[in-house]
Amino acid sequence: AAFISIQAFPALLDLPQDLEVSAVSCGSRHTAVVTRGGELYTWGWGKYGQLGHGNNTSSDQACRVEHLVAKGLRAEEVVCGPWTTYVRVLE
């Protein structure tokens, strides 16, 4: 089982340098960001698939949600709930 740290304090996020974040939302144990380029990155606890990577894997590293890229969808807005992630996209 992967170890996922839970922090009660702000921490620097390690995203690729060329990405600019336009929106961010936090769930109970996961976080999601939308970039100005329309990509969605998620990380944290993924037990219920709320990270959007097609599995229940948790991760301390921000990972791009490849499903949106594969479908040609551009993320515009993200809202996280306790164990869910909602994304508004453009085709």
C-alpha cells in the first residue's frame, strides 16, 4: 500500500515549470488544479476513483488526467467534494 502524507499546513506544489494554474479545489483528502492550458492535475487519496485516473490509486505527486486529453476535452473549472471531483470541460 502506498503511503500518502496528510498535511495540515500549506506546502509548495511540484508541477512542471511551464504550467500556470487557473483554478484549484480541495476535497477531504485530495486536490485538483486546472491549468491555463485546460489540463486537469489531481493528487491525494484516490480510494474512490476521485482522482480521475481510472483506478483507485493514491498519489502524493500531481498527475495529469489523461482521459480528458485523450478525448480532446479542455478543463475549465473544477470542484472537489469529500470523495468526488467535478470538472466543467469544453470540447
